[in-house]
Amino acid sequence: MNNVVTYQSEENYAIITINNGKANAISHQVISELNKCLDKAEEEQKVVILTGTPGIFSGGFDLKVMKESPKSALELVTKGSNLSLRMLSFPMPIIAACNGHAIAKGAFLLLSTDYRIGTEGDFKIGLNEVLIGMTMHYAGIAIAKSRLYEVYLNRSVNNGEIFDPTNAVKAGFLDTIVPQDLLLPTAIKIANMFAQVNKKAHAETKLKVREVHLKSLEKAIELDLKGSISLNP
């Protein structure tokens, strides 16, 4: 089986790259390999740079799996929600280097990191669940509430509004944008800066700052497991 996620270890940071086809879809395999890479970064105590491939960070969950059945959809979404929970409480800083489009779970991955760098260009970033017939899950709402600016929350979650990189910064999906050729160099520069932060202080402070949101996300995942997730016609 080919790896759909790669891990590159450097002195102060590790680059985790999602490389799963044209849409960089988030599948069971991608989630499994992301968790293994996070295990390695945690063991090595490395700042993480999470990135995709040129033009696409991720287009979201694998739609083939999502359309199989409500059960298969719920299983994949739950794994994705638990991945976000892990990332939001991860002891080392996680930087997202967003190469282009970030839709649905791709956008949720942005919301699950500590610092988000986007690239200039005609790219789409946002939560399109209601556009494709999916009632937003509780965990998705919890993540969005914790990271999006309130004025953009309803526009993103209820209305499925999709943003260009500039407006994605205003909404709260990204922290900054840079020219495409500066994306990885900027992420590396920030990773080296984050490597100077006291690891124990960072990990403990992150949990304090996000305590309420992490508890809300845990409860949301439990609520999702009691219901069902499907794509409406």
C-alpha cells in the first residue's frame, strides 16, 4: 500500500505532507498515517508543519466512503473529529502550510492547528457541508465555534460560504497569506521560532487556553456517535 502521508524530519521541525490524489481526500488511510506521523513528531518533540500538494491542501473527506452508507460516513467523520481533537491538544506547535484549496475537512484541519499560513491565488477555503447536502455534525460546529470569528461563523457553517485566501484570514481559517514560492520558507521560519518556545509551558498553556473548547468537542463527538451522518439528495 502506497503511503498517502509522508514524514520529513529536520533539526527543529518535521514536515508532514498529505499526498492522496487530485483532491488530497481525507480517507481512513490518511487519518491513520497522520496519527502515526504525529506519534513520531511527539516522540521526537518536533514542531509540526502540516502541508498538502501544490494547489490543494485538502478537498475534505473521501466522498466515496461518505456515500457508501450513513454508518461508513459516521465512522470516517468520527475518526476525523478525533484527529482534530488530538491536533488541538497536541503538545508541540502545529503549523499549517496551506498550498491552495482547503474545503470541508481540509478547512477543519486548518482550524485544528496553531498557526495557519495560506498562499496567494484563486483558491477556495471554507466549509461546504450544507452545499453538498450534509447536515453539519456537532463536532464540526464545535471546532468552528472555537476558531472562527463570530461574524463569519453563521456565514461559514449555516450558509456554506466559501472564501478566497484574503477573506479566509478575515474569517479565521488562516492567520496570514504569502506568495506561493514563500509558503514553505515562511512555515520553516515560523517553525524555527516556535522551536524556541519552552515545550512544557507551551503544552500546558495550550490545554488551559482551550480547555472549554476541548471539552465541548469531546461532548460533540459523543453526540455525533448517537446520531447519523449522511449526504442528503
